[in-house]
Amino acid sequence: MYIENSVRKKYISFWLATMFCIISIMIVVGGLTRLTDSGLSITEWELFSGFLPPLTTSDWDNYFNLYKEIPEFKEQNYSMTLQEFKIIFWWEWAHRFLGRLIGILFLIPLIIFTFKEGYKKLINLYVIFFLICFQGFIGWYMVSSGLVDRVDVSHFRLSIHLIIAFLIITLILWNYLNLKIKKNLHEKLNYYIPVLFLIFIYGQIIIGAFVSGMDAGQIYNSWPLMGNSYFPDDNEIINIFKISAFSEPSLVQFFHRNLAYIILVFYLFILIKIYKKKLKKLYVPINIVGLFLIIQIFLGILTLILGAQIYIASMHQISSIFLVSSSVYFLFLNSN
């Protein structure tokens, strides 16, 4: 019986690790879809019918004609050719294809493991599956915001879409760690410290989505100052206390910069606390977090200085996956 359970855990953990990798790829493809302005190239949800790409000239003409009806084409891409359209189409199609594939690859093993383990033991995984399905709906909810009266999607809806993706990989990683790692640390940090750190990281991801959604990384391309001053000269300090601040590109960039500084200071506080208390088993995990934090900040500055060039901006997003993952691992080690 023990051997049988051990084998099942091995299969489940392998499945979760695979799903983590595929969803991480999905996040990267989603980021590139946004960075290449490809997200509105498919103007209908096509939950099931869109599984296959266009196969004939007629199919391509149909998709292109639908795209021509939305504001993005009429106001921004009115000179786009069919060949140029195909480039942005493939990014969005690949993103949606991965979404469908993830749903299938999660559901089928989940059903199989349910017969073996029972529903109650896998309730956490059913929550993840619900989030995956909900994410598909949010994705369309985001796209639909850019089909009428505007040439891009709502940055608020974009941030919801992104943070749910990170929540999904967080839950998958947590369940994987539960299967693979025995928590035998007798000396731990107060659990709420790594929780708060992860919340700050999530907050930064949300603000980062605002920056991406409003192309706020293409202004004030200097560091450490924003132009000639610490605060953007196209706004007033009083405006940071208004809800409308989250719709102002310069203020959103200001928030993104300064939240990074806060996170760095908070990290140093945690690091000093760990070394002061001589929590030696946490030395490696907290330094891994620090490594990815430094890489993330460096790539963020580089992205800014270079005007949000696609590949550098994509690397910035990729590094955020590593930062979140290492932070989740650190939190896991300090949990009860």
C-alpha cells in the first residue's frame, strides 16, 4: 500500500511539474502577445472552434476582415497587409492554443487521479482547475475590452489576467512542494514575513501589468531619475493619492519604480533577520530569492532605459516567474 501511494505521488508530482512548466511558457507567450500588440488579432472567443488555425485562403481572409472592423485596425493599423496580420495572428492563436492544451492536460490526469485517490484528497487540484477555466473567461473578458471604442485592452483587465496566471503557478508549485519536500525546519521566520513579501511581489506584478498595458515603459527612459527629477514632471505629487493615478502612465511607472525599491529594502530586512538569528537552513533559499530579485531589478532598469524593447521586456517577465517561484519556496519552508 505504501509503495502504491508512493508511485501515485511520483506521478502526481511529475504531472504538476509539467503543468508548472507549460503554464510558465503560457505566461511568456502571453507577454509576447501583449508586447507585439497581437492580442486583438482574433476578435471572437471561439472556445472550441478555434482549436485549428486558418487552413485556407478563405479562412485567412475571414479573420483579417473581422480584424478590419475593430478600432485597432481602423485607427492604428489601417495600412496592415494580410502577411503582416498573419504575424500578430500567430501569437494570439498560439496563446489560445496553449490555453486549451493546458485545460486538457490538467483535466484528463485529474480525472484519472480522482478515481485512484478520491475527490476529497484532490480538492486543492480542483480549485486550480477551476482557476484555469476562469482564466479562459478572464482572457476573453480582457480581449473584449479592446474591440469597441479603444485600440488596446483595459490595463485593469490585463492585470487580472496576469495575476490569476501567477496565482495558478503558485498553487501548482505549493502542491508540488507538499508532495516532494518534508518541512523539518525547527527554526523559522514568522510566517507572516514571507507572506507579506510575496504579497509585495504580487502587487508589483499588477503594477507591471499596468505599465505594460499602457505602454508606460516607453516614456521617461532614464534611471534613477524620471527625466530631470525623481517625480515625473508631467504630473503633480497630490495626484498619487487619487484613484485615477492608476490610469496615468507616468504615475504608474513611478509606482513601479518605487515599489521595487520597497521590495528590495524589505528583502534586506529579511536577509539581515535570518543571518542575525543564524537560521542556517534558510541561508540558501533567501539568497536564491535575492539572486532573482537582483536579476529582476537589473532587467527592469534595462527594459526602461532601452524603451521596453520586446526581448528585454520579455526577459523581465520571465525573471518574474523565477522570483515568484523562489519566493513561494521560501514561504513554503517557513509555513507550518
